[in-house]
Amino acid sequence: KNLIEVIENAGGIIIPFDFETNAIDAISHWPRGMPPLFFVNKFSPTDRLRFTLCHELAHIIMHRMVDLDSEKQADAFAAEFLMPKRDIRPQLSDLSLHKLALLKQVWRVSMAALLKRAVDLEQVTPRHARTLWMQLGKFGYRIREPIETDVPAEMPRLWSKIVDAHFDEMGYSVGEISKALCLREIEVLN
């Protein structure tokens, strides 16, 4: 199912954003009196974005302050949300890069996330996991997984509807919206 649609249907607002770095995938914030906001790196591949969104959703639901323990909890939440133990465990045996690529299409998460889940669920030996991690690194898949395994994009719709309503129905200018949101004008238009 489309994760962005699920979050938007629950009242979250997902805002594509250029963080001007690949080191940041997303940031979430729930301002008082407003819906939760998820600023997501608009250049992140969908498989990575889905995990990141679930991670940020965990912070919105469970944490007021973020620390090392809450980061682990958010990762565990995202893994269980996207790859439920009961359903995925039988599929994580006899892993290879090829099988990870096939599973990526089914579960719509990265090959690395699948391998990490296999490790966490003890479905792969530490030695075999190390071999697979090395193979992912050797082929550059830790940075960019094969294009042919890309997961179709999930596009947020709510944010553009909100911005369009402010332009069209309320007569706001780009400058007024950017000032109110503390964004650059180019960020409002994208």
C-alpha cells in the first residue's frame, strides 16, 4: 500500500524538501495545534523514503525527545511496520543479492533494510550477513541500489493542495507563503 497516502489519510502532511545534502532523509515535527509535519528529502529513492517515513512516524507517535534509544525504537517500529516479522521471516532464508533484489520489489524497502531485518530476525548467519554486506559495498549498492530495482515513486498530494488553496482561493503570494512558513520562495514552489 502507498505509505504516503496512509500517513496523509491519517492527517500527516508530507513536504518534499531539498536539504541540499544526502545525509538527511527526513525530519518530523508536530507543532501544537497543527497536524504532524514530515519534511522529506525529495531526492531520496522511494524504498529508502518509505523506511525513513515510518521511522519519523515512530518519533511522532512515541517520542518527545530523540536520543540513541529512541532512534533504535524508531528503526524497530519502521522495520515491523514495513516488514512484519510474522510475514517476512519465512522469506528471509537462503539470501543472496538476487533474492534481496526480488524481495525489494515485494516489500518496497531497500535491499539493505531487508538484510538488516534478516540479521535482526536471525534468519542469516553473522558470517553470511557479513558476506552480503561486503557484496552490497563492492557493487556500490550501499550508496545506490540498482536502478532496475527502484520502487515506484509515492507522491504526496496534500501539501500541494494546501499550497494551491492558499494561492488560488485565498490569494496569498509566494512571498507571503514563504515568509509564513520560513521557507525560501523556491521551496514553496517545489
